Amino acid sequence: METDALASWNDGAPKQSIIDFVRRVTTAGGPDFVPVPDRIAVFDNDGTLWAESPLPVQLVFVLERVHALAPQHPEWKEKQPFKAVLENDLKTAAASGMAGLIEMVMATHVGMTTAEFDSIVKDWIATARHPRFKRPYTDLAYQPMLELLAYLRARDFKTFIVSGGGIEFMRSFSATTYGIPPEQVVGSSVGTKYQVRDGKPVLVRQATVNFYDDKADKPVGINTFIGRRPIAAFGNSDGDFAMLEWVAGGTGARFALIVHHDDADREWAYDRHAGLSTLARGLDEGPQRGWTMVSMKQDWNRVFAYEAK
Amino acid sequence: METDALASWNDGAPKQSIIDFVRRVTTAGGPDFVPVPDRIAVFDNDGTLWAESPLPVQLVFVLERVHALAPQHPEWKEKQPFKAVLENDLKTAAASGMAGLIEMVMATHVGMTTAEFDSIVKDWIATARHPRFKRPYTDLAYQPMLELLAYLRARDFKTFIVSGGGIEFMRSFSATTYGIPPEQVVGSSVGTKYQVRDGKPVLVRQATVNFYDDKADKPVGINTFIGRRPIAAFGNSDGDFAMLEWVAGGTGARFALIVHHDDADREWAYDRHAGLSTLARGLDEGPQRGWTMVSMKQDWNRVFAYEAK
């Protein structure tokens, strides 16, 4: 008997819908056959491939970098939102909104070369620990989704991340955590500038927002980076709605899936009321649109990658 | 005896340098071995993979689209550079410089959906003929470079185009002409906007320059799209200099190559004095930097793809 490649998925409609879709598009001569080059699948990252609670991982990185860099910035003691972060007053920090967040990103993510930033992220992700599970954040990748990525790739799908997260932040761990190489990661970015320093060419990260890969700009990012419409998309919030709609709206067999965080015991239960990640339109319209709705509680018998070790 | 995979390359230093480099980076256990995921090679398009004379192909497309769309734009009869183009007075049209070119690109490349633009380009490229060779432009891909692309891919390199040309223009023929899929094409782009029209999601091309992938921005484009430094780069003009320098400047075995157009009989002879494509710094510094200089006249026994049919 064949080992179940999707062993962490309980038998049920979602698992069956995945298996059926993949069988249809890979059956040579069948009506829904899709040639290998067009087998493109796109995955949101935060909340879809790994945990995003109690805070998205890159936001934790930003906050910890503010603490780490504070000695070089005495002015932050009097300047919001830095002052509040240094006082661990996240409520006040959050009041600064997107403008405050961008200010903190620019204070922690730019000015260095791309190689230096890659090192900073790799060092951080190797040592940082999740507050609830006391494990590296990369251990909190979802085991069912890792199995799904491998299942698709074994059937000649090319898997991409399409996330609002920073593209170079994610690229620092995407290959080792998800088996997704840097060139298959689409995300938000700052500008970079080419310079030759002492005969060595470098790219220096600039304090400009180059692209914010969220909501209606996810299809834009997909088109820019991938240049064709994927046949399968996986998300968990309304930030992914346009991406799911764009993918599902193509001709031929299409697959769209939403991961619903409804498991407070093993992970978290949130949807309409989450702060940074809201799922409302997707919950309301997804089922009518024929999208596959995954209940973490019902459909996954294991949640985190470390539980499969 | 093995068939020569690089049969259109004459024996000589350039051919040998390619073979030696590839052998070094693919020899397991050797000092210069490069794991498969890092075997990234980037190619300029115009003048490197196909002919760019007497005019770059996309510029011919722009000019022919101006003629085709003129009936819908009576005002062009009195407006430069359109007036000059419609009168086939390219000298006057060229005097409008980059601003005039961008105006013509915006008049011919935007306003439609990405799918519509793809159809327009595919239709044009299937029917347009090169003025000297009376053949489709895609027949004027360079046979030695097609062999090189296949040679590298057979040794587990991933091949990318990195060109100042329009990303969606190139993507319309890159897979069939070069075997390079859309997601491995990096180029210049206009903005796009996501819309749902009568329930159908579309991306509409906007009259904004999103990215101009030339000169010092070629390494920027490489970093944005590929997310790692390639180990081999191929170009033909000073627009490729920064890309060649960026790639050659990494650690470990590196390869940089310049195609020199010095064959007036079979193709064209130009370098320092070409209008849109100038090779001066590359000719001066390339050899000292250890870059491979290819003479089309000396090193290629066949030039165009159609000659190998």
C-alpha cells in the first residue's frame, strides 16, 4: 500500500478536493489536463504556510530589531512609535498605524546591503523563539501544508509564495523551510541601489517602498513575477481574496483554498475579528464560489511541522 | 563519439572557456562545485540572444503599432513623434529621444488587459518579417546561443532573460523561441491594475513606467526577481556592464561573456558607434576582467537559428 503523502490531512471533503483536482489536471488525455509548465500554484505565507499569531513573525522581527538597535538611536526614547516599543507598550505602538509600521520597517530593514540583511534575518530566525511554543518560528510551519507543497511538486507543480511579507525576509528561510527557492518567492519590497564599493559590487537597501504585495496587488505581483495565471491558490485572509479570485477566474480546471483558523486549542481561533488578518468576505463568498474551505480543527490531524519530527 | 552540443561554436578560446567553466561548477567534490539550485545563468536579449539591427525588434513593433492604430488617432498627423513615424521619417522621430519613445510606448502598449496585449504581440510576431532577411524575427535568434542555453540547462542550470525590453513583450515568445518560461524573464514593465469586469478578473496595463531594467538597474532586477546572485552572465552592450560586473563579482567560480558584433557580412559590425546599443567600456575592460569576448565572425560558424533548420 502506498504511504499517504497527505497523512496530516483527515479524510473529508477538503482532502478529497485536493486529490481530485490534482488527478484531473495531471491525467494525460483527460479533459482537464494541464501541461507541466502551466502547473503553477501560489501560496500566501503568514497564516497559510506558518503561524501568524500572536503577531506576524516579521513584525516580531521588526520589534526585536528596534530593541537591538536602540543603543545606537538614543532619540527613540522620545519618539513614537519607537518609545512605546522600547517600553513594551504594543497598544500605544499600534496606534501609530501603517505609517508607524513603515517608519519602523525603514529604521530596521534598510541602509545595509542585501547580503548583510540576509545574514541579519538568518541569524535572527535561527535564535528567536515563539512565545507560546518556545520553538523556532520555522518549526511552526504547518505540517499539512508542507505535505501539500511536496505532493504538488511531486506532480510537477511549481510552487510559489505570494505574500505581503518582505520578499528578502522570506527568501532567507523559504528554501530550507518550504523547499521554495528565492526566485519563487513574491513579496513586498523596498528599493535597492547598485553600487561598487572598493571594487566590490553591492546592492544597498533603500528607504523607499518598491511594492506592497497585498490585496488587489497580489494578482499584480503574480503577473509581474510569474507572468502567467496560476491554476491553484491557497490563502487564509481577505488579503488573499483578489489572488484567489484571479486564479479561480481563469479558464480550465482551477483550485482555490482558504485555511480557516478555528482551532484555539492547538493553534488559534480567529477570523472576522483578527487585528492584522481578517477573514470575512472569504468566509461569506468562498463556499458559493466553489472554493475549498479548510477547518484546521476538523481537517488537520497535526498542525505544526515539529509535531511530525 | 558524442555529438557536439555546441556545434555552431568554432573551436577556440571562448568555446573552451564555456566548457571549462561548466565542467568546474558541475564536478561533484571539485573545488568550484556549485549545487544545482545556485546554477543560475542570466542572458540579455537584444543583440545577445537575437538580432537587434537595423532596429531593436520591440521598437519595430512600436512603430508598426503606431501605423496600425493611426486611423483611431487622427491627431497623430500633427503630433510628434507620431507624425514623423507615420511619414516614415525615422530621423525626425528619433530626435524626440527617450521622452518621445516613452510616449509611443504608452500609446501602443497600455490600456488593454495583459491577455489582450499578449495576443497582440503573438499575432504581430507571427506575421512580421525582418527587412533584410525576410523572415520572422524569432528565426533571427542566434543558433550558438540557443545551443548554449540548452547546454547549460542539460547541466541543471536555470536560464533567465534579463533585458531592457518589455517583460510582457518578451514573455509572449520566450518559451517557444528560447525554451525560457515566462517566470524566468526579467524586463522593463508598465504598471498593471486589478479589476473585475462583468465578474471576470482582469489586469489592465497602465500608462506608468513600473521598472526600467537597464544598466545599473539590471542587478536590481536580478535581485528583485531571482533573489540570488547568478554565477554566469551573457551580454553584448554597456547596458549589460553592471549585470556582468555584479555576477562576476561574486565569490567562487563566475563566468561573464560579451558577444561582439563584428560580422558585417553575416550579421552586422558595430560596437562603439551603435545608436541604441553601445559597447565601449565592455570592450576596454572585459578582457582585463577575465570576461570571455566572443567574436561573431571568428567564433560562430553559424549565426541564425533558421540556418540550422
